[in-house]
Amino acid sequence: MAVRAVRGAVQLERDEAGHMHEQVSALLTAVLERNDLVPDDLISVWFTATPDLHSDFPAVAARLLGITDVPRQELDIAGAMPRVVRVLAHVETDRSKAEVAHVYLGAAGALRKDIAQ
């Protein structure tokens, strides 16, 4: 079994805690489903959020799904897409690097057109 990194992102429509929980849950669920993973396959999950998101931590949504130990941090870069939550998950999987499905939901797909599936 190999350790792989799975990336993803979602752009929120608004900065509200309930909306963030809903969208981050959808992102995490898609990452797990598209890669045939279960929470026990996760080694670590790293969240970042753009500095314009203040309503809650993205990690709260992960904890509601039973996923814990997830830090949050983001750089404030001029001109960056607003209201974006990103995830980087280290997972145990039998998939090759080429078979890993990176998940960029909604408008966040524009961030990485080269790898978004």
C-alpha cells in the first residue's frame, strides 16, 4: 500500500458557517468517494482557507464527518480567488499516482484545470 496526496478545493458562495460546513463536507465526501477511500485510510488532512473566510474553521466540517486533527492556514495573496477552502489529504491507497482523483468543486475547478477531475 502506498501513501498518496489527494488535493481538492471548493469556492464558497458566502462566508457563513453552515454553508462552509455543507460545502467542505461535500468536498471531503467527493474526495473519499472518487478515490474509493474511507476515513481510516486518511493519514493526515491539511486545510487552508483564504483570509476572507471568518465564519468558522473548515476543519469543523471534517470533525462532523468523524475526521480529526486537521490544521488550517492560508496565505493572503493579492488577486487570489476569494472564499476558497483547499484540502490536502495524505492517504493509504493501492491507486497509482495517475489514478488518484483530485477534486475541485464548482468554480474552484479553474484553480487547477490540469489535474481537476
